[in-house]
Amino acid sequence: MDPTAASRSELERLAAREPIDLARAALAIAHEEYPELDEERYLRTMDEFAAQVMRALPSGALAERRVARLSSVLFHELGFSGNEADYYDPRNSFLNEVVDRRTGIPITLSVLYMEVARRCGLTVDGVLFPGHFLCKVSLDEGELIVDPFHRGQILGLPELKRRLETALGHEARLDRRVLRPARPREILSRMLQNLRSIYLNKRDLPRALSCVDRLLLLVPNDARVLRDRARLYEMLGGARAAAADLEHILSLDPDAADSGTLRARLERLRGSARLLN
């Protein structure tokens, strides 16, 4: 099996299980770009990071103390930080590169934080906060909101409100929905959406299409993602493949508000495909 097919097969296998193994799935996403990637080595590295955290703690250390030590290890001893100088470098979106280069974007640094925290016995969820991915640490009494992009900064309500208003405007209201835990499938989907946007901005359409293909392994019947892939197929001259996606969209929702437009586009694509024969 070629490396691309193997990495997609692994991602599809992981996506079929709930909950999805976040670290392995993130590495499966990276494997397509890095065919020689050794997933087990990166999993062992995260084990070693966690061991470094726990070595300096007494047995039975409270969660608050483990959180403080975790931030000290990741962001000071190991030097992880957000890549503000080159935020849109695609490497920031691959977990293996984040581990190797000690830098990344909010979502990949958060995945690293979550995975090392879990190995330290902490309960940490990702938060799809508007504009900037965060982590939520559950404690015996209450919770902490942590920003791994900014070296583990702990965010209080005033800062969260300020960030929310910056992202959504002054009418935005901070409530439990904004800070709800993200499921691994949502996190992985956001990672691939970020990558797709980066490659589109670079006009690297084949890699953008690859991101959408993998995204559909996570959300196979998402009409929005299917529309995106159909558009990319069209841009790359794949009329037959684009038509197949439009047919799928119409089968999912025959009465979509723009179904007439979709059908007209489908007929045009079928005509283009016939001309190519």
C-alpha cells in the first residue's frame, strides 16, 4: 500500500472509534506529508515529557500542582511557544513538527498539552474558543482555562471576555457554550480546516484537496465539506469527480435552498466530462 493510502486507511480506522485517539489521529494526518514518520517515536516522546513532569512531584500531588509543573516543563524547560513570527507556516499544523521544532499554532500546541496532561493524570479538554483554541483543565473544585500558545497562560473571566469581544464584537456573551469541551473529531477537523486554508492561500490546490479528502474521513456526509471538495475538483479540472460530489450533496438534501443551482452546475459538469471522453 502506498504511503498516502496507508495514512488515510489509518485515519479512517481511528475515526471509526469513539472516542478517537487524538494523538494517533493527529500523527496519521501528518503521515501523509511525512511518509517516513515514526508515530511510535512521537508517542514515546510525549510519554517522556510526562515523566519529566511527574519526576519532580511528590506522590499524590494535587491537580493544581501538576498543572503548574506541566507548564514549567513544556514552556520553560522544553521551550515550547507559539510561532508568532511565521504563524501560517504549514509545519505549525503537524504534531510531529511541533514536537521537533518546539513551536506551533494554538490548536497543535493544545493537542500536545492535552496529551502530556493526560499522561500526568489530568483531565484536560480542548475548547473551540472563537479565534483561538484553548484548553480547559478540570479540577476537584472548578476549572482552569489555559492558553498553550502563550506559554500556558491561565485566563480569567476578564481576559476571556476581552478575547471574545475582540473575535465576535461587543455584543458577544461569554457563556458555557463558548467554553464547552471539544470532541476529538472536532479538534481534528479544525486542524485540517486550518491546513486547507493555509494551502489555499498559497495556491497549493492539490494539498488543499488532500486536506479536504482527509476531513471527509472524519465527517463523511458533511455537505459543506463536500461542496468545498467539489469546488476544488473543478479548479483542478476534475469535472467527473466534482459531479460525483454534487450528486452526493443532492442525495443528502434534495430540497436544499440552492438545489436548483446545484443541479444546473451538475449538468454543466456532466457535459464537460462527456467532452473530455
